[in-house]
Amino acid sequence: MFLTHAPVAVSAPQITPLAGGAISQTPWRYDGALAGMIGKGLGLQAISAYLGAAPAIIMGRVVELGLATPHDEPFRRMKHAKAWPVSDFRRLIDCWLDNWKASSASKIFGRSLSSIYGQVRRLGLPRRSRRDLHQPTPEAFDQLQRARGALGALCRDLFDTVDKSLVKVITRASGEILRIERKLNRDEVRWTTALDLEISDRAWSCQHHKAIARDLGISPRAICTRLSALGVPPRDRKELVDFYDPAIGQERIRKSRYKMRQCSFLKNQIFWSAHFGETTSKVAKRSKAYHEAFRAIL
């Protein structure tokens, strides 16, 4: 059975989403395709779009397989008249992994054999044994043809629907996958506890704020403002470096008189303060709820 990868409901045929629950299995059906795409230099956004899986899931497989981290440059789509739709790339990968002969893929997509082989090389899809190649059954051929027609203009790529807010996906020193997002319809970072921890760890390790901004895809001004709000102490400019070494940060925290606290006013808000220091974060004190509560007491 062939797979569709967009969150669009179709009555027939029954389609199983590519990025479903079986994605966590080892090995995953698309591990070979994933490795090939990374080997060909495709970025995270392009791989996410072609495989129909969220970037965090892709990064999870990258870590699991020990693959090189794909770059995070924007996914550039071809806009000329003969450009391949993203949904066709996904189905081409299915055809290839199901050992369809290239001539059958050529017929279903209305493309030349050279175009099929060209895209296979560009995606770095795994080689196949000639003995395993076959023509699809008429039922399988018709099913894929109907699925392509049923989705048509209604097909919304998972890349478009999931990643509008995505800034970057990184792997933290702890091995945790961190998804950095911006608020919808606003050019502001969505600050989370994990992101606060990440920039705090980098600041304690004396990484320059511009280098932190570069690595995380956030503006330097936003980094400085957030570090101040988190109470991370100022650093000596002479100690600032371009790289991130977690060991340096751990040692500096150990020697300092600072500790990470949970804010007493805002749930799940962390901040740094000296021992026996503040129990309420600057983030909380700047919030509307805090000022309203303070006025109520007065």
C-alpha cells in the first residue's frame, strides 16, 4: 500500500500516514532514504518535507542512527512549470523503496526515465537489486493514481502546516532534541524552559552572545535581553569565545555563588540568582499578572 503524507482526509483508497506511530521503530523504513539525503547535503527542512515527518522526528532518527546533523538553511522550492510537487517526491520515495521499476514510476508521474533517475540521484535513494524489481499490480498502480488525483490542489504539505513557526531544531549537549519556534504572526521567539536552559548553559560557558544567536537562529538582541531577564550574571569580555563547551559552563557554575531557581510566582519559569537571593524572576516581575497581584495586595 502506498502512503500519503499530508493531513488531508480522502475517502478512498485508505491511506496510512508516513509519519505515523511506526516511525519510532528500529529500523525505520525510511532510514536508508534519510541517510542518503543527508549524504547529498539536503537540509532539515527539505528532508522533513520529502519524508513528511516533523523536524523533531527527523532529528530523533538522526541521533538514533548517529548521522551527521543536516544543515538548517531554508527549503527552496523550484517554481518553474515542470517543477516536482513535494507530494510527488514523497510518492517517488515509496515507489523506489517498494522496488517499482523506473518505467512504472515514469508512467505514474508523467516524467521521463532520465527525470526519475535524476531525482533518485539527487535524493541519494539506496541502490536496489535488479532481481527485486517488479511492475506494480494494476490495483496498486490505480490506487496511487487515484490518491494523487484525490489530493490534487487540496494537498497541504506537512512542511507548510507544521513548520511555519519553526526557527531551528538542534540537539542539546544532553542529547535532548530542542525545537526553537517563533510565535505565530509575530517575529518573536517562543521562550520555553528548554530554550532558557540552553542559552543559560551557553552563557555560563562564556560563549559570545552573537555566537549563541548564530547557533540558535535568534537575534543577538533577543539573546541579551533574555539572559538579563534570566538573571545570568555579566561575563568578562576577555573570556568570551565563539564556541560552546558545556564543561566550562558546569565548572563556572560550580565556582559561582549562583544557583538555578524555580520562580515562586510563574510556574515552570527558571532563573538564576545568588544563594539566599531572589525567589521571584525578572520575567515574572515584568508580567501583567504580577503587577495586578501586587496592586491587589496594596
